[in-house]
Amino acid sequence: MPGASTTTINVRAPEEVRELIDRAAALSGKTRTDFMLEASSEKARQVLLDQTLFQLDEAQFQAFEALMSAPLKDNEAVRRLLSTRAPWEQ
């Protein structure tokens, strides 16, 4: 990974897991540390994207777009929520 090391991450793992990681790292031409950082960073990105990005087929997208385009029904709870100032605005 590019850049200088700035912090330490300590991990305890069973011997067989370390050996598995070492074999995969060697096949990838990476050090254990580089392999683990790359793999964990990629997984972290996937988890974060799963919270912000979703994929739809054409029919699902059309249904989603119709819901988003439809006028809001009168809803007292939504009206109350939208009229309340956010905590960081107070």
C-alpha cells in the first residue's frame, strides 16, 4: 500500500488462518501486511457501499421511480419531522 505507516493494527488469529493468509499473500506477490490491508479495505468498502448503493433491475427501478415521483400523502408525523430543527442547527 502506498504511503508511510501511521498506526498499528494488532490481530490475533488461529495458526491455520495465518497460514492461509500467508499462502494467498505469497501467490499474490504481497507481504502478509499488504495482503491483509488490501483485503480488509476492500471488504470495508463493500460494507459501506451496501449502506449507500443499491442495484435494481428495470422493473424495480420503474417502481422505485414511481414511488419517489408520487406526491406525498398528508402525514402528521412527516410534517412534524420536517418542521423540527436538526440538532446541529440549534
